[in-house]
Amino acid sequence: MIADGFYYALAAILAGAGLVWLWGWPGWIPAALLAGFFLYFFRDPERRIPEDPEAVVSPADGRVSLVETTPAGTRISIFLSIFDVHVNRAPIAGRVSGVDYRRGKFLNALNPRCSAENEQNRVRLEGEQGMVDFAQIAGVLARRIVFWPHPGDRLQRGERVGLIKFGSRVDLWLPARAEPLVTRGKRVRGGSTILARLPPAPAEPAHNHSQEA
């Protein structure tokens, strides 16, 4: 359970005390339902992380809304409803080499324009599998994006990295050599569903600095 769930639930209970003062004991009913929803929304179940070194795991729970492959690479989008687990996870093991938070709109997360126009936090990971980007994107109801690591931190595949509050979308960008394993409409689970296979990045050729005599 994410600590935020207890804080929101406590606020709902305190509000319920005010409703009881106004309406009597029935005032507890909406407060109890709301507190229960917050505890449910901020749940944080354990996940079994795949050991396959080529695995790219889902950074979020939800439904795959887009799989787009171009010569430049593959983009996979995951839509999170308010009923999905909202804890986000690292898709690969690697170092956080960039975090770019951008203010923007709050379009519906299913709108194709939201990837470019919505408020979002874009993260770059660099590891043995190469460079992978993913973005936490706010939706209509989402009003806060949380990301815990800092640039330079090293993450393990499937490690918890943050969350988006109350409905959202997560986009993942993979190199062209990645092999997507999911299709649009598939339900995925953060940290455990393998979205693609991505072999280790090819080694850079050694440079010969010797000079001819």
C-alpha cells in the first residue's frame, strides 16, 4: 500500500465526521465508500519479475492501447483506468540518464494527442539492453505525477519508480531491434508482463589510435 492511500482515506474519514454532524450517522456511508476507494486505488501488490535478460517489462498495469512500429523503433502505449494499479515500474535495468517533466494539457488519455500535449514526465534509462524511454502521462482526472528516482540512480528491471494519481497513460519507446510481444487490447501487469524482447546493445567498435611509422 502506498502511503498516500492512508492520507486520502484519513481525509475522507474526517470529512465523514463533518457529514455525520450535518446529516447524522448516514453521513458515514459516502465517507466510508470514498475511504475504501482510496485504499483500493493506492494498492501496491508484489509482482514476480521475469529473469529473462532480454525482457522489457510493462511499466504499468492497464490495457495496451497502441503498438506502433516504425524504422526508428517501437512505441507501446498503456491506458490505466481508475481501477488499475497505478504504481509504475522500470521496464529494464539501467541508469536513469534523464528526467524531463513537462507541463501541459489534461486531455483524455485515449486521445492520440495526449502523448504530445498532456502534462507528463519522460524518463530515459540506459542499460545493457541499450536506451529505453518511457513517459508517465496525465489524463483527464490525473493531476499529479510522482517519480521517485533521480538522474544517475541505477534501477532494477521491475523496480517501483512512481505513480500517476487517478487515471493516466504510460508510453514506452524501444529501439528498432526490439521485438514486440503484445498487441492492442491486451491486459498487462506492471513489472511482470513482458512487452518485448530487447537483446543487449551491440558493442561499439574499438577505435585504433595507432599511427603508422
